[in-house]
Amino acid sequence: MLSIYYDRTGTPAVYSEDGVHLFSFSGHALGYIEKDSVYAYTGRHLGWIEDGWIRDHAGEGVFFADDATGGPEKPVRSPVPLRKVKHVKPKKQVRQLKPVKTMKTRTWSRTGGDAFFR
């Protein structure tokens, strides 16, 4: 099941083919989903995923899927680019404890794109 996640400009930024691993369209493994959380392969907690939204620690929208509900106003989506060959996924490191979940907002995060995963 392919899920495409768009950034605040409507540009396709991240995708998942299995509902777990997140890749850039250039083929880089960026992070993964564990229950309701998004992690970097280093184990760093990045944010949450809920209602088709990937949100940062402030509860702000970073990426949205086609079926996302609520959240900030969604822009017009750009066409989905071709996916490049996927690079090897790094080994998952020990996950850090996730912070207390914040209230969801209707605003966009200032952090987006690959910067969210760094």
C-alpha cells in the first residue's frame, strides 16, 4: 500500500510502501513509523503520525497524506515524481523515549522536507 506524504507546498516529499519505512523520492531511507510515532534510524523521536498527518513535537503539520483529515489548510498537490531505486535502510538504533504528545494544531511546522529527518 503506497502512501505519499506532501509538504506544506504540496510537493511530494516522502513515501512509504509498507506503512512503516519512509523514503525520499531520491531513494534515501529517512525514518520509520512505530505505532503512532515517527523515528529516525538513529532512534531519535521525530514526531507523531495520526489522521494522515506527520506532526512535529509542537503538534504542527509537517507532511500530509492524500487521506489526511483536520490540520492546516492543504495546498494543491504537485504531481508525484518517479521513485529512484531505494538505498539500503540503516540499522535501527535503540529508540529514545518519546516526549509527551502535544495538542494538534492547525498550523504548519517551520521544519519540513528532509530537514525534519535530520
